Amino acid sequence: MENINRIQSPVIKHENELADELSKAHYESCRLPGKSTKTPDFIVGNGESVFSIAAKITTRNRIKFRAEEIKALIRFSWKFQTEPWVAAKFIDRTQWLFLRPHALEISEDNKTVSIQYEKATMKGLSVKEVISNELQKRII
């Protein structure tokens, strides 16, 4: 019998933490299995708002995504009429930060997109800001 108390990978641990935060805010989340560049990591909704989320964690000063992954997130979001978000967590420095895909910087070779910690903390939103009227206040 498999040990149900086995150690989770850091990615799974932090993604479960993100799902718990969203659940506490009365959002249902579905973590899509496996890693595919064609689908987001999460689909999240509350009956009124629906988000597609690409999530990434790092211990470094810059968080990177493959450009193909972010293009797929935007395409998926358009087809399923969801809002695309990038969720970034700089381990031991921040909670989850939510960024719009256009906040990421494109590399010279167009293969990756990234954002430095300092810019992410300035441009990023907390879970509460994304799901509340705080986002509307910041846009206006």
C-alpha cells in the first residue's frame, strides 16, 4: 500500500497552498494534471469570474516561463472566455503574486518571458486583490 504521508514536491506543495487560498476566498479551483504547454495550471471560478492561471515558483531573483506556455495561456483564455493570469511565488520572500501576462518581459530570443522580483512585487496583486474590488480600484 502506498504511503499517503509521502513528501510532496515543492511545486505541488505550493500549488496546493494556492488552491487553499483561492478556496478560502470562495473560489473553486481545478488543477490540471501534468504539465502541458497547451493548458494552464489552474482553472478557477466562483460563478461570476473565471480565471486561467499559469503558476510558477522560484528561489531565484527572476521567475521565468517559456514564451510558448504564456501564448498558450492567452489562447486558452480567449477560447474559454476566462481571464489569463500568471501566478508567481518567490519562495521565502512573497506570497503568491498575480500578474497579467503582458507584465512579463520577453527575452531577446523570444523563447522565454520573465520578471524580476522587484518588478513583480510592484506590479503583482495578492489573491485578495485579484478576486475583490481592489483590482477595479487599481485600474481606475
